[in-house]
Amino acid sequence: MEKYKVLVAGSTGYLGRFITQELINRGADTTIIVRNKNRINLKAPNLKIIEAQVTQPDTLMGVCDNIDIVISSVGITRQKDGLTYMDVDYQANVNLLNEAKKSKVKKIIYISVLNGDNLRQLKIGEAKEKFVDELKTSGLDYCVIRPNGFFSDMADFLNMAKNGRVYLFGNGELKLNPIHGQDLAQVVVDAINQNVKEINIGGPDLLSQNEIGELALKAYSKPVKIIHLPNWIRILAIRLIRIFTGPKTYGPIEFFLTTMNMDMTAPKYGKHHIADFFNERVKSKHSS
């Protein structure tokens, strides 16, 4: 790839680690932002590590100096430290954007979520898409990557399968094609040299929820037992968790329950298969 200087924010997350490694492998001049250097066990001649906190703009001053491309996978899936989606998925990315503007960065690549426009009623969707709106009007070149669910998100199916049954809402025929972080990282890094504003992307296996449930049960060598619950239970569950829990709890559950009632089909990409991921995850649990 052309010799760009790339800054990665969110480098310690599931996807960020794969993006960082992909950049290193391709010989890119790579800089990552981390909270604590001492916790990073990664070394390469083309890697620079900066200590900063994206939620604290004063620590970011100058991080984009001499940087060509900013890649951000900053976001929270399991909230901590009392921070909200708006604090992290929106404001932390705005903090980065402001620094990128000051340093005249060539391009920002941001990882949002598939069907984001249809998820603005959710806390996570509202925050992510509000930042996308800021990005589009920033005056900088940009690309928004919209992946389907990550393989790591499919652990919910495994958690159910471990107990011998998978519970789904409706008939379970809605489809999705989750993507492995390594495959998605290739798409993200490829976007550096592509003149495209948005990329919808998923993994190579387009499967119904029923089929994913079956694969999860087979990974545990369990008989196929899938319980289909009426959709009104899903709707009621979303309402109840909003009333009786805080955003820290209901955010991830609300997102999962909402997308389970949506067609999440995206263009296919990659070489990693969900069945292999399930089998490896179960094998590693048994061996540990």
C-alpha cells in the first residue's frame, strides 16, 4: 500500500487489534492511541504508541500532527466507568475529528453499524449516527464502514446453546452474515485507497437465525432444540428493561433484541466461517 501515516483509535478493542495488526503487516507507518502503554504487548518497527484518552480532549492535543489517515473504531459495547454511548461513540470521536481538522488529516475512516439510520432510536445508534452526521459535514474526506455483527457478538448464541436450547423471536428466518474481525480489518485498511464514502460489509456465510442457532448447538454436540417465542415478548422485554434498568444494562440488550427483528444482510466478504468460530470457541473453553 502507499506509504501513509495512519493513526488508529480504539486499537485495544476487538476490531482495533485486527486493524492495527493489518496495518503493521502491510508496512504502514502506524500510530495507536492507548490509555496505558504498559498494558500493550505489541512491538513493530513501524508502530508508535501514544498515551491519551479519547474522552479527554486535552490529552489528544497534537495526536494527529503529521498523520494522513485516522481510523476510529472507538465505541462501547459493554459500558463502564460511568460513560454513556454519547460520551464515547459520539463525543470521543468528535474530539478526534476536531484534532484531525486542526492537523489537516487527509481522510477519516469510521466504523459504525449496518442499518445505522434505522437504529437511531437506540442509544448506541443515536450516538454513532450523530457522529456520522458530523463527519459528513466536516469538510474532510471520509469513509463510513458499516459491518454486520462481529463473530464475537454471536457468543450470545453459544451462551444459549451451552444449556441445550436456543431461543429466537418470530420464525427465526431473518438473515445475517456476521464478519470476523480479521476479515473486516482488511476491508477497513483497503478503504484508505478507495474513493467511496460508505461500505456495507458482512462475512461469507449468509445464514438465518435458525441456522446460526443450529451451528451453535452442534458446536456443543447438543440436539437441535430451537424455541421460537412470539414477537410481542421481544417488544415487551425492550420496554421493561428501559423502565427497570439504566443505559449501562439495557443498551447492549436493546441493540441485540432490536437487530434480531431486522434483516441484516450485507455484501459478503472474507474467509472466516462462523461454524469454525463456534467450534474453536467451544474447544478453547473445554481445554481451559
